[in-house]
Amino acid sequence: MTANTVDVTTVRAIIVDILELEDDELTATSLFIEDHGADSLGAIEILSRIEKELGVVIPQEDLVKLVNLEAVLGVLATAERRQP
């Protein structure tokens, strides 16, 4: 997956839904834990849903990188498509 093929709208909607935010509360750099009160289970749920809905595989070691929308998009830019 490349940065050009990442569906930012879908990723944003997933994060807003899981963190139970209003759309305008989520910025590219607002931190999931510090700014939005997420916990580690929230990060795992974000990872899981993105993998499922976008058909990608994100290595578990990248979980710690998923701290804000910008970081999620960066990880997705290098994620591999799931094999059919």
C-alpha cells in the first residue's frame, strides 16, 4: 500500500468511531492516549479494524507507532496487502 492509496476518510472514520469522538476532535497530530483518553485496547481495536476493512497486514511491532492519525497513515503507507 502506498500513501496515495490510503483511504484517509475511512481510516479517520474508524478512529473516530473506536475512540467515540466527534469528527472535528480528531486532528492529524492529536494523541490517542493523551488527548483522547484511549487505552491500549483502543489501539489494538484500531489496528484490527484497519486491517480488516482495508485488507492490509500491519506487523504487531508497529502497534506502538499508532499514536495519532498521522502515524497511522505513515504505517499504512508501508503496510502490505493481505493475500486473498
